Amino acid sequence: MGKIVINEEYCKGCELCTLACAKKYIKLGSEFNRNGYYFVEYCDAEGNCTGCALCAEMCPDAAIEVWK
């Protein structure tokens, strides 16, 4: 199983990672970071992430780390 860590300060809320996630475990949050952007949140309470890392590959700001 995989685990996703999102650096909230690097995220600009472009949502490319949400499109890349086949399981839809990443969504745009409702809070702002210090730069004034909404940032994405990882929402997999059951721990079913496959760790495919497509979300991290799509992120233009390198704001996502994937751990297996």
C-alpha cells in the first residue's frame, strides 16, 4: 500500500494530480496556503492507495511524495 505526502506550501491547486489519481484519493481542499492557493488533500482513510505515483509525476511543483 502507498502513502501520499503533500507539501501544502508548494501546491498551487492546479488539480493535475486529481486527474491522474485513478482511485480519486486526492481532492482540492478548502483551506489556503501562505501563497493564497487552495491546496490538495489526500483523503484515503482506508489506506487503499496503490502507490503508483502518477500524482507525483503530474505535479509541476514537486509538491507530492509517494511512499510504498
